[in-house]
Amino acid sequence: MENYRTINDLGDLNGKVVMLRADLNVPMDDNFNVTNTARIDRTVPTIKLLMQKGAKVVVISHLGRPEGKGDVKNSLSHVAPELQKALNMKVVFVDDCIGDKVKDAIATMQNNEVLLLENLRYYDEEKKGNEAWAKELVKYADVYVSDAFSTAHRAHASMVAAAKELPSAMGLLMAEEVNALTNGLNNPVKPLIAIVGGSKVSTKLDLLNNLVKKVDKLVISGGMAHTFLKASGVNGINEVNSLVQNDMIDTATQIIHTAQEYGCEIILPLDLVWAAEFAVNAEHKTVELANIPSDGSLLDVGEKTIALIKEKIAECKTLVWNGPLGAFELKPFDKATNEVAQYAAHLTNDGKLTTVAGGGDTVSALESAGVADKFTYISTAGGAFLEWMEGKELPGVAIFKK
């Protein structure tokens, strides 16, 4: 992390007010109960470290999409009790993020308590990156720290403009994310293999075009593999039984050519799991590419493909994963994702493979496979993880370059 400013570069924090941009955008049920505390839990080490250094910590975050106006559903007041529980110390909630209420709350802060301010996105100025508003946001702070890698692809006021106003640095989680992704993609131990799944080629064009120039092997699976199979001459793929995008055939062909030019081996399915309908435990069978039924749905890859992917992973030192191999949310069509994930976790445990994964569906799939805690690193980010893999510079990361 020598290229970026971290907490270690901030000097003495004793008595200073640190504004911490966290990502507390957590899922909640209809009664406003937090249903997954992962993002809260992962920013706790930064808060505790700052407090150990004598800082007064003021936490800011967004929640949901309130579109510039306050609403009950997206109030961070629902998150405050969970943050308090995770920290095991008092969390004082302030129902605004700028102005006199914030000033007064900071002035009366006690040792061993944390302030949590109201949802940043109650103000339009946040998403617009408004610099004057960012000045108001950090007006009563001395230092700015960011742990919100998952929002780092957005040049929002609290992510970029606020960081310019004060001495600023990455928190532990942000540094951990950047370090893991740098080691996974920018500076990996080779050979490097990537697994990319997902429903449509069109949503991952930039990703695929970047990866074929960087990785040694690229597994293309999920619905997007149907388009690549058709581009490769598989005739049984159609709009009824698959998620093929006929308007992307030429694009898929070009990606295959680019991969050949850069020496990247593309791995496509050898067999597929066909189901009579898109449903849990639907009637299903494994089919060869030459014998794909014209109806039904193609929901997973078969045993030959699973064996091939495992073989290719075993030849590599680093794996980067984004997207499941099939319709993992429907049993038994989670089989390929589960088996490959568990195999990758086994190699990781044996010290033979570095595994980095990210993206909402990917994290859910790895949790379902029981290996979410067995990969080298799983990113909390969705869009930011994807844009990093696409080779784009993230404004919320670039701001901390030395």
C-alpha cells in the first residue's frame, strides 16, 4: 500500500475529530431490522483503531436510494443499534449530517462513544459531488478517513470532495480491499485464471475485454456462455432455451479473437444441464452440446465442464471470480458453482491458490456453497469491484494516491 495514504500516514490523532465514510448500506426487512451485518462488522476494526489512537469518530454513510429527501425507510437510525452492538460501545445517532445538530453533538462527545450521522443521500448534493456541501459536511472534523470501497466508483461529495478538504486516508477495510484486488488482478502470482458468470454479455463487455488482456485463462459461464457457445458454432442454442443475445454474437467473436491475440485461453462449457422449466427441482438432465433440446431452459453446466474448470484452476496460482456458473439460486442448479467453489477453497486452504471474489451474486453463491470464509478475500463491493476488474480508475480510491 505504499502508493496510497492509509491511517498510518495521519500522524497523531489524539483529541482529533475523524469523519469516517463507512458503507452501512445494509439490507433490512419490512420492520427495519438489519438482516445482514457484514458491512457493519467489517468497518468495526477501523473505528476501534481510530479510537485507540485517541480520535473522536463520527461515522457517515448512505443507505438505500432516498433520492434527495428524508424517508423513514432509509434512515440510518435503524442501523445505529447494530453498530452499537458490533462496537460494544455507545453510538449516538444524529438526525442530520450537516449543520448545528452535528456541531453540538461533536462538541458534547464523550470518550468511548461514536456519533452516527443521518443518511448522506437525504441531500441531492451528495450524489452530485457538490464541493460546497462537502465543506459543510466536514466543517467540524479535523481528519477524513474512508472505508467505503463499495462506493469508490462514484465521485460523490462524501467520497471525493470531502477527502480534499482535510488530511485524509484510507481506513483498514478500504486498504484491505485495494490490496486484495491489486494482488488479485493488477499484480498477481501467475498463472491467473478468472471465472466470469452472469446472464448477459452486454452487462460485462468492459470486464471481458479487460480480462482477456490480463489473465492466462478465462472461464465464461452462466447465461453469457450461451452467446459465446453460439458464436463458437453450437447450433442448439436459441432464444427459447437459453439467454443467448444474438445481437452480441459478433462482439463475442471479437472477444475470442482478442483472447487469442493476447494468449488468453477461453474455457467454455463442454456440456450443459437442461431443465423442463425454470424452477426448483425441475425435471432435468445433462446434455451434450450437439444434443440440446430446443425448448426448456439451460440452467447449469455439466460434469465434464466442472471437471475441466477444476483442472484449469489446478494449473493456476491466482483465481479471480465474478458471477455464478449457473442458476445457483435454484437447487439442484447450484451444483457446478458449489463444486468449483469448494474445490477452489480446498486449494486455498492448502496454500496452492490465492482466491479473490466479489459482486453481489458471487458473494451469495459462495455463502450458499459454504466457502465465503475460506477464500483469500471476498470483496464487500459490487459495482466498484466490477469497475476495478474492468480496469477503470475509481475516484474514491484515486483520491488517496500519494
